[in-house]
Amino acid sequence: MKLGILFFLSALLLIPFDVFAQNINREIRQASREVNRYNLEPMENKENLLQAKEIIDGLIELPEARDNFSIWQTRADVYNASIAAEMTLIQLEQIREYSTPEDAMIAFEAIKKAVPLADSRGEERDLLRSLNETVVNLGNVANQYIDREEYDKAFGPLEGIYRIHHILLDLGEDAVFDSEADENSHLFITAICGMQAGKVEKAKEYMMMLYEREYEEARVYVTLFNLYLDKDEERALEFLEAGKEVAPDDIDLLYAEINYYISKNDFRMLQEKLAIAVEKDPENTALYNVLGNVFMNLMTEALEEDEDEEVVDQYFKTALKYLETATELDPDYYEPYYTIGSIYFNQAAIITQRINELGMTREDQKLYEEYTAEANALFDKALPYFKKAESMEPNDINTLIALRETFARLQDFELYNEFNERIEKIDAGEKIRESYFNE
């Protein structure tokens, strides 16, 4: 058996190399013929395209393919023909979308391999033709993905276009983009789609290019701010400041700042930034709700620190004003109702804490009665707002907890148990089907 194998291999080595080359060239020509037949009647001759793909896909598996310009060039032509023919059918409204949009990326990967292998004028002409065809096809496929809001899938074709742009420049040919503005716009769309595709490092690379070019699109700076915030806060803030220089009136940059100060619990800066945001976006209900929360927290701090009653009252009135504005703008927005309830509840809770610190003297007993009456009055004021919030959003855990605790303080143990059970259901992963205070 071993002798037979050795004889076979020895015989194989005697076959001239140019026989393999002739076979490869014949297969390449056959693939091209199949594509030409397909192009004549794409709807009728689909089998010819499949045959062309089968032939060329088989050839790239050969060791000789690595350095064979014609194989990679023809593969690009085959897959470009597939996309181009379908584009024509889409324009004629015979089909609605590409059946194999991935063919554009296969063509791109093939033409990339062909680029360094072109060594004659004829090959360079074929290469240039295929590069330009591939750009068009990648663009059409990317647009289809973007129209369908499949931004993650658009990233590959968009990045391919940018790479071909630089290949053409390196070859001394006309660029894909007519101007720097067009190039920057493409980079931006590519970066956004890269984020959607989870290609964060690549997206960041494109965003950094735009940052260095001082591109006037706020989302570049907001995205970089968010990407760097957890790793390098100082650098992140630099991106935010740079964004404010190129787009000083952009609301997204302001919102990024607001979120940053929320994470820092910096209520003083929040107060300033939110006031600016309200001026720029006066119909944004969420802003008024956040402002109400800011002043509620300032009020709570003032109460805990025993600040002047006038200061506490001013914070209270300001919080209430913003929250009531939110309910007027959107009566179905449950959060402001919950927050108003929280204002009264927090005031009552601080008074309750003072009750717990009282002693047993006659004066303390007198204060106990006064404080208890004052706290209960505040719990009573909080209750309608918590009920309203619960009627709108029966699965909001914060509202349910607030109701349970309010009923506990008011010693309504039946309703305390009711809301305790609801909280336990949500903790167990269940959904509350209907609100208790159903309006």
C-alpha cells in the first residue's frame, strides 16, 4: 500500500506546473462567462450566478490563489455582479431588497487582496474598475441597512467605503469623497453605526479623527465623553468642553453635563445647568421633573442641617413649582406625582426622626404630640400624590414602597399589608395586572 501511494505522488510531481495554471485560467474564464449569462437575465439565470460563485469560491481554496490577481479580481467581479444586478431589479421594483447583501462585503474583501497583486496596466485598469464598482455596491447596501434601521449591519460596508477611499488615493486616483465635509460626514455615520455594532474601539477611532478635525457635531464629543468617563474623567471633561466650543448651543452637550452632575449628586451645579436647559427646551417635561428633584434634595439637605426655615421653604416652593409644571405639560407623566409625594414624605420623615430623639420629660412629651401631628399631616399630603402615581404605574417599585411606608406611619395596617404583598410579587418577578387606586 505504501509503495502505491509513493508512486502516485511521484507521478503527480511530474505534471508540469503550467497545466495547473491553464486549469485555473480556464476556471476563471468559466466563472466570468457564467456571470455574463446571469447579467443578461438576472431573474431567469440565477443558476448561472450560483455556478460562478461555486467556481470562484473553489479556486480561492487553492494554495496558488494567494498570489493570483485574476482569482481575487474575478471573485470581486462575481460578487459585485450579484449586488449590481439586484440593485437594478430594486430600481425596476421587481424585488424590494437585496437577497444577499453580504455579497458586497465579499467583493470588498476580494478586491483588497487583489490590490497588491496588480502588476500590469491591464490589471490596474481592471482593479480600478472593480474598486469603483465595489464602492457603489457597498454604498447601496449600507443605505438599505440604514433605511431599515439596522445600523449595526451598515458598519462593515461603510468602513469598506472609507478604506477604498484611501486605496484610491494611494493609487493616485480620484478620491471617493468630493470634499472634507463629505468625508467627515461619512466618518460620523460610520462611527455611529460602529457603536451600534458593538465595535466600540473602531468607532472611537473614527470619533477621535473627527475630534481632531474639530467636527461641528455635538454627538462626537458626547460619545467620546461617555466612552472616557469611567476610565479617564479628566479627559472626558476635556471632550465635553471641546464640544461646547464647536457647538455652544447644542442641547445634547448640556444634557451630558446634567447627567454627569446627577451622577455626582452635585445639586448646586445641576440647578444651574437645568435652568439653562429649561430655557433651551421649555416643553421637555423630564427637565422640570429633574429640577423638582434637585430642589427636593436641596430642601432635604437644608432640613437635615437645620438651616433657616425660609431657605427650606424656598427650596420647597421652587421644587413644587417645577413639578407642578411637569404635571401640567404632561398629566399622564407619573414621576412628578411621585416626586411631589416624596417631598412631603421626606419632610415628615425628618420630623419623625426628631420624634425618635426625644426623651421622657414633660416638654419632650409635648413636642412628641406636636411633631406627630405635624408629621401625620405631611404624610396625609403625600398620600394623594403617591396614589396618583400608583394609578398610572402600578409596577413602579419606588411608588409601592412609598405607599407601604406611608400607610405604616399612618397605622393603616390593612393597606400596609396590601402594598407589602405587591412589593413581594414584583421582587419575585411577577407583574401587577391592575393598580390598587385605579382611576
